[in-house]
Amino acid sequence: MEGLAGIEKVIALIGGVVVFVFAIIGLRGEWHKNGLDDNVTKVLLGLMALGCVLVWLAAFGVLPRGGGGVA
């Protein structure tokens, strides 16, 4: 079972890197624009890049494992 989890982590890391790179490239292209829709695009691209960082942290086991919801 650990082998499959390792493969999934590698795929998540590679996908996270690819999405992060394209989000940063898109963010650089939008950075000088000031319209409302451009500002929304900047926020969404920034959140996408942040999500990639969270994927990396989860894949490396830095984020705590939980599941302790309210019963």
C-alpha cells in the first residue's frame, strides 16, 4: 500500500510544480493591469499558487493529519 501512496505523492508534487509555474507566469502577466476583472484574476492566481504550496507541504508530511471534527 505504501508504494501506491508514494506514486500518488510524486504525481501530486509534479502536478503542483507545473500548476505553480503557470500560475506565477500568469500572475506576472497580469501584475501591471488595474481593472476589476484583472484584480480578481490576480487573487485567483495567487490562491492557486498558495494551493500548490499546500500540496507540497501535504505531500512531504509537514501538514498535520486530522479528522477530529465535531461529533
